[in-house]
Amino acid sequence: MEPLQRIEAVALPIAQPNCDTDQITPARFLQKPRSDDFGRYLFADVRFRADGSEIPDFILNRPEYRAARIIAAERNFGCGSSREHAVWSLHDYGIRAVIAPSFGDIFRSNCLKNGLVPVVLPEDEVKALLDGLAASPGAHIAVDVVEQVVVFPDGSVRGFDIDPFAKHCIVQGLDELDYTLSQSSAIESFERDYDERHR
Amino acid sequence: MPRLRLRTKGNTVDHSANHTPRTMLDTIWDSHRILSRDDGQDLLFVDRHFIHDVTEPAFRMLRDRGLAPRSPGRIFGTPDHYVPTHSRKATAINDPERRTMIEALTRDARGADITVFGLGDPRQGIVHVVGPEQGLSLPGMIIVCADSHTSTHGAVGALAFGIGATEVGHALATQSLWQRRPGRMRVSVDGTLGAGVTAKDVILAIIAKIGVAGAVGHAIEYAGSAIRGLSMEGRLTLCNMSIEAGGRVGFVAPDDTTFAYLAGRPYAPKEAAWDRAVARWRRLASDPDAVFDREVTLDASEIAPMVTWGTTPEDALPITGRVPDPDAAPTAERRETMSRALAYMGLTPGTPLEEVPVDRVFIGSCTNGRIEDLRSAAGIVKGRKVAAGVDAWVVPGSEPVRAQAEAEGLDLVFKTAGFEWRYAGCSMCLATNGDTVAAGQRCASTSNRNFVGRQGVGARTHLMSPAMAAAAAVTGRLSDVRRLMAGA
């Protein structure tokens, strides 16, 4: 996992609630190997026509948003299917942070495993951000994971919460598995007692 | 690791007097807690891990790190997403990538001594149908699977939740997962359900009430007399769609209905072990005075047969309703969302839902592919014909369901009426195996998601119960099943 301390980039506004993981990565791409560039599958059904040509109206196809590496969205972003492929699509396209009032629980967890930071801000602050991005397309914002702040297009700053352990993993680019494996003896002793209690 | 302190938990659950009232969520959670981190996450022991034919990336992650599954005896698999439903032969899959997904499951499981009910095995089916059916999903368990509809298994009184590929790798390697305890939410449905009203209508009514984000961050405990009155299969339908309300976990306290369902299942405990297990399971239910972070109540008698009109499961209305008008929406944002949904769905505001014609009918999925679902649909279909121009399918949720239905003659009821009778798999619910709804076609579906493109690019999905889907098949439009019941 690549470390992420701070990112400053174009932010893509998705002014729509309940953007589900079927939209982010349609199910027909679940059969693709992880070695594929999943960025090609990001929002595929609304981004490309059947012949592969771009749908010009779709926001990601507009020149001012192509370099987006941050997404701002309305509530319940990433709801639905547990497919980690949705996060892989965002990641491979270059997205490193998503800002929304709330996230699908599984999607949020998947983000943290892949070096994407899910930033929760209050609904009114996200609304202000979406309005600001709509008013100045292609505007840059910043997400600073170390300082736990978002810098809006107008330079104003909003704080956000993140679990200390998740923050540590994102900032250092570590995953949980090595850490858990170092606790194997605790798992083994728990399992012995657990099996004893469930005979 | 900075600032990281661990506490090893005592392993016994305190059932002594003078404790604060406990919820079932807390009881199961605490009995699986191996370690706690000071950021509030707990390492939970996983009793049961189900795998399927989209688990390949997780096995690859393990191989890349030189790791193997830690506890193969606790892991069971079956292919479902990519299996063909017109044949039981992998050679019938024309797409090599899809075939590879099934072959990868077989290879990865065999290499790790994991039991798989493969294509052609009489126990194969959709993983969320197979688990309870085989007695692999039991009360008090923590169950995980790389699929958001893992919440289904909560119906037996387990904490069951969907996870992503990286978490699958973690669970395979350590038989445990780091999780933050969700909020406690109770959804109570009291009273008596009317004729023609099923568990599917109950859960659609719940989602319509609380919204698709209504339970985000929470585990839902379903309670109340109408829930206790549901069969186990009804409870499986109910818990299945918890995730459509944003709840990763949904469950029902185990009771005599649960125990009667599980008794004698192939992997359920036997004889003295069964008796000891039931005694333990009876202690799982929430205390009567347990406190929940959120409470929602519904009156069962007010729930009608439901149908969705839009592109999220909260866009649901009684079948007696009309296509809603965005101009009547409470906010500009909602107006825009509704307009976009209606444009995609090809619907005109004000149209009676019963006048909406359908092209396709899909009866199946982990939501509604069980034997009671097929009996319910067959009861409506019997003596009738699929309407002209409608392509109607029944895809049993598992091969045991298919065999049972055939033993009861339900396959003949469907086939005589003009339905296609298929083999078990996820099929048209998410169309990964090639069973798709064509662009612009309208499908009456017993599945769980009416998302844009879910059943195929441009497909229009209306969610409903099996009986309602059967009614749509024979009338050729969305229909109030109550008018077709008992010869009405």
C-alpha cells in the first residue's frame, strides 16, 4: 500500500446521494484480474458508450476534471455490493481521497485497505464544498491526513476524524495483516478456549 | 505501531446477576473478542468463512505473501456468481474469464483442504442459500463472506457480514478480523401481516421508511410479533436486505422456529452436542430491558405488497400506488434524484403502478430463491400462463431447492405455464454469468437491488416478492397479487 500523508489535487464533485459500487465498477468487471488497470472500468457505464467512446456529458470526461484525484460526493457513497473492485477502480484512476457526509460501511473499510482515505464531513460542509467545486470547475483542494484537515477551494480549513490505527496505516502505507500475524499466539489461545466452550 | 495498546479479553461471558441489560449483538461480539485496540477496534474470531467464485483475488494476495488459509475446516465454498444456469458443465461457459473464476475456486480450495460444493455437486447453490441449508450457519456464530448479502445468515441468530477482498485475505490467514462495534438498532414489526404480504414486503417497507442509508454504522436486530411469526425462510429474506438499508449486519434472535429449521441439517450438531448447543443458543437473545441506540417500529397490518419504481431499494411503494411525481418532492435534491431515476426507468409520474408492463420476470437470488419462495410463486402461476411477450425465469437458489421443487412438481407448474426452469446460481440478480436483462427491458425481479445497470446495461428492475413476480408474469404487468389469490 502506498503511503499517503497529504494530497492536493483537482476535486471531482459527484452531486448525487447513494452512489453505489455497481455504478463505480459494474459487476461485469469482477471477472477481471487485479493486474488490470481498473481505472478503465471506473464509472464505465456512464462514462463510455458501448463502442468504448466517451460520453462527453459525464463529469469525469470534462477536461477540467480529468486530473481529479479527490472526489466529493453526497451521502452514502459506496453503498451496496462489497466489491473491493470499486476501490481498485478509484485507486487505479488515481483517486486518493473521497469526501462525503457518510459512506457504505464495507466500502469505507475497503478504502482504508487500499490507501484511499474516506473523509467524513458534516452534510452542510460537503454541500458548501460541492457548490464551491461547481462554481469553479477544476479547483484544487487538499486532504491532509497527518493534520486531519481538508483545505477547501477558498482556502478555508475543515477538520475531520479518522481512527488512529487507520491513520497510521494510511500515512505509513502499512496493512493490518502483518500486525495481526504478530498476535497469532493470542488467536491460538482464544481458539482453544472457544472450542472448549462450544463442545 | 505508535500509541497502540492491546488488552486481552477474558474469554467467558458473564451471565451472572446484576449485570447491565445486554443486547444480542453485545453477547455475540464479546464472546468472539480476542483482543481490543485502544482505537476502539476489536479483533474478532470468525467461526465460519464462506467463499465463492469471486474470492480469487484474496487467495492471490495470500500466495503473494507466502501464506495459506489458517483454519480450512472453518471455511466452506460454492461457486455461484459465474455458474451457468442452463447447464451444469463448466464447458458450457463460453467466456474464458468466467470459467477461470470457477476453476480458481476449485484450485484454491483444493490446495488448502477447504470443502467446496462445486458445479455439479448436489449441494451447490448461492452461498447464502447453501450455508443455512447445510447447517453451516448456526446461532451465535460470527460469519463472514466476500459478499454484502452475507447479512442473510443473521436469520439463524448469527452476526454475519460482508467483507472486501483484503479482509477476506485477512480472515483466511488469521481466522479473525478487526472490527469496530456497530451501533445497536432495533427494528420492531408488530401485528399480523395481511394476505399476500411476505417478508420481502416487510423489508421493502422498512427500507422505504428508513432509507438506504438508514442503518449505516448499525447492526439491525429485527424484533416484534410479526418477525417472530416469520418462517426461517422469511427471516432469511428479511436479513438478506439489511445491507440495502445500509446495515452491514441484520439478525433475528434464535427461537424454536430456528431450532426446528436447523435440527438434522448435515453440519448442525447432533444428539447430545445438539442439546448443549440449543441450551447455549437460548441465552443469546437480547435482555427484555436492553437499550438500543436507535429504535424503529412498523405496524405489520399497514404493510401492503410492495414494488420498487426507482433505482434504489428505498424507492418502494405499495402496488396500489402510482409512479411518484418529482415535482412533489420535499427538496430540490430529491426532485433531481427522482427525475433521474424515472428517466432511467422510463416511467411517467402519476401512472398507476399496476399499469406498468414487464418484459422479463426473474424469480430467484439469495433473497428469494428458497423452496417457500418457489411454492408461493407456483401457487399464483398454477392454472395460468405466462403473458404473451414476457420471458419468465425461475432460478432456484440451490440444487437442493431445485430437487425439492421437482419432487413437489413445482417445476412442472412453472414449465407448463411457460416459465424457464433453470439450475441454481446468482444468475440475473447481478448478471455476472451472462444471464442479463437487455437495455430498456423491464424486469419484475425477486432480487435485492434495482441499481442502474444491475441486471444488465440499461436494464430496468422492479423489486418485489415471488408471488408478486409470479403475478406480473401471468398478467404481463406489475399486479397486486391479492387479486390473483384464491381464484379471485
